[in-house]
Amino acid sequence: MYSGLNRVILYGRLGGDPEASRTESGKFAVRLRLATRRSWPNEGGGWEERTDWHRVTVWGERAERLQRTVKKGDAVLIEGHLSYFDLEDGETVRPRQVAINADKIEFLGKRKFEQVEEPSAAEIIAKSSVEPME
């Protein structure tokens, strides 16, 4: 029985070095800040552009390997799922938060200061496990 789909595919650059931590139960986690860009045509015939920031969490052995291999500015392809949680500081509960839990990560390159050709959307989808729609 098909009950829904919760998949996220993001291509972007890391906005900082991985931040490692352990849960109270001892599980290793790495948090990433991922920047993605999107653009769209505006009414004046030009283009608007926006950078979106995403919180991504990587768990377990994958997180331990990732912490040693990626740095701020590196390009990554992330496939994962959304999860929601509440933040409590003892006195107040903040509005519901969303996070991306990474199931697959592919390292796509180090940051370079010269012009780098970015992969097309088709190339990004081809690297993920999601089948393109016809």
C-alpha cells in the first residue's frame, strides 16, 4: 500500500564546516548548513535570484566519515527526508522546526575561486535514486 512520499533532493554548497555532536544516547551526528540558489524571471524581463539555507543532519558512520572529508564551500548532493520537531528552552516552545535528515550524500567538489561549471538539473537527478517523471 502506498501511503505517501517524503523525499528531498538538494544540490548546493556548504555554508560552514560540519558541526559534530553526540546525542544523550551516544549516537554521532553532523549538522550541515547548505546553501541552494534559485532564480526566476521577473515582470521586467530580468531575473530574480535567492539563496535558501537548509539545516541537514547526517547520522552514524556516514556522519563520522563526512566530518573528515567536507569543508565550508564544498559542493554536495543530498538526498534525504524531512522531519519536524519542537524546540523547548524550559519556558517557551518555539514554532515547529523542520530539518532534513540525509540518507545519501555525494561529494561533488571542492570550492574553487575561478568560475566552475555547475551541473544541470538532469545531471543532479541522474545522481539521485529518484526516477525522473515522464
